[in-house]
Amino acid sequence: MSEIVDKIREDLDGAVNNAKSESELENFRVEFLGKKGKITSLLKEMGKLSDEEKRSFGSEVNELKTYAANLISKRQVELKKQELQKEIDETKEFDISLPPNLESGSYHPITLVLRQCAEIFKSMGFTIEDYGEVVTDYECFESLNVPKFHPARDMQDTLYLTNGELLKTQTSAGQNAIYKKYKDALINEGKTIKAIFPGRCFRNESLDACHENTFFQMEGVMVGKNISIANLIYSMKIMLIEVFNDKNLKVRLRPGFFPFVEPGFELDCSCRICGGKGCPSCKHGGWLELCPCGMIHPNVLKEGGIDPEEYMGFAFGLGLDRLVMMKYGVNDIRDLNGGNLNFLSQFTEDK
Ligand code: DAH
């Protein structure tokens, strides 16, 4: 009986190894392992054998069955690979210059502008810091020269949590921690503190085209031995020239009041629409209000562990939503938080 098994194994090898396609292979599988297949039929011969012959023949046939199944599945993998390769070789219309899937995601315009500003400040030696959204009254107000019951708090009509903490109303809330973090490097190593800390801010606002209860600011500070208003103007001007890609952009300072700076300013830039000649967008003045800033108040430096007799610096709080609106010509701030993908997917990075 062994000869029959050997003969079937030989036929099987020949057939399977020469199969040209998966369908041909399937025919061979049926021919050998199907219900009426050559190997299955061998078992029917068993009835004619003695008990001892049955045992050894049975195990030979079972071995052959396993061998056949493995051989067929190995050949199937090979054929699949060959067929795929053939398909790739024969496909001539494959065009590598086609654009990628346009349905893929896009960055929010605030993320784009925030990253661009961060890169610009980084190139001027600023570190980029992260700061939480839930802060203490001390961080948001008291350390910034705004004591309890000071009327300046009314401007920021605050959202408090039940534990007394609050959603930060201004990125200025990060100033105190930054001074404390870097004061040793300033005092002991003579390093200038240069940091920006962008973040989300919250205020109780009634919404309209210019007001949102959730918005982004980017705070920046520079503190050292001889930091002056000139450094402030230079840093802001460089940043705006880059963001708007306009070398002729002009800036000016007007007095403005903020308890944590003295003197305090509003920094304006020449109107993006008319270039400073005067138009409806700038109310015919030629200037747009862009960024509150000033020289850091001595009390604020003192609270951060820095001696105001020896060191001075500037701070600014750039409204990123406003910057996005000017850069891309968005005229309703509510679009930025609206979740309308048709609107949000239009913005692309500057190259
Ligand atoms: N934190 C102020 C606000 O949200 C903006 C501001 C003004 C920040 C002057 C500053 C600054 O750093 O110097 O209204």
C-alpha cells in the first residue's frame, strides 16, 4: 500500500508546484483532498486491511494529508505574490504626480499663526513655555499688581471654579511663574529672561463679531539689566513684519492702562487693507490696534523675586484671534470656535 501513497505524493508535488494560478491550485486541492479526492479515497481502502496494516497505513495517509494541506497553502502564498507583482507590472496608468488625498485634515488658523509666531520668537532667543488653563487668583491678579477688589478686575469679569481657582482670563497669569523659574539664571548667571507663553483664555463675554468667551493670547516677556522700550518696539516690529510678510509695515505706541505695566501702551500697526492711507477698516485713521504692552511694573518684578532697582523689562499680550483675523481677512471672531470644517480647512501654512 505504501507504493500507492508514494505515487500520490509524487503526483501531488508535480501538480501543486506547477499550478499556474490560484484557481488551478484549487482544482488540485479538490482532486487530492476533496470528499472524493485521491487521498480521501485511500481511507476507503482501509476496510480490506488487517488491524495492524490499518494502523500503519492510517498514519501514513494522515501524514500525507497534512503534507498536502501545507504544500497547497505554501503554493497559494507564492501565487498570490506573483499575481500581485504581475498586476503592478501591467498597470501603466499609475501617476505619481497626482495630488495627495485632499480630504486629509488641516490645522486650525490659530495653530498656524501661533506656530509661526513661536518660530519667530524662538529665532530671537525666546523660550516657548506652556501654562495651565486653571490658575489661582494670585497668579491671574494679585501677583500682577491687581489686588482683591481692584476695579481693574471688572474688565475681565471672571469665570471662577467652586474651589476658588479660575479659568485664566489672560496669559499674563503665567508671568509670575516665569520670573520665579528664571530669576536665578538672571541674577546669578547674568542671563536675560526671554519667554513667550501662548495659551487659551476665558472671559464672561456677550458674543458678537469681535468678542468671544474663549480666545487665545500670546504673552511675552523680556527682563534684564538694560531692557528698554526700544527692545519692545524692535521685537514686536520684527514679529509683525514676518507674520504679515510686509517689510514696510509700521508700528506706533499709544498710552494705555494696565495695572501690571508702567508705562503701558497699545501697539498699533499700519492698516493691512489701505497701507496707512485711511479706509473703512481702520475707521479712516490708517492704524489698527494690535497688541497691549508696556514696561513691567516694579511691583510685578518684586513679586517674582526680581529686584526692580536692578532689572527691568517689557511684557506684551498679543491677541492671537485678532492677528488671525487680520492676517487672513476673517471678519467674525465666532468663526474661529464655530467648528465649521468648510471654513476651518481653508487655511494653509506659509511656505
Ligand atoms: N493681559 C492683558 C489683557 O488681557 C493684556 C496685556 C496688556 C498683557 C499689557 C501684557 C501687557 O503683558 O504688558 O487685557
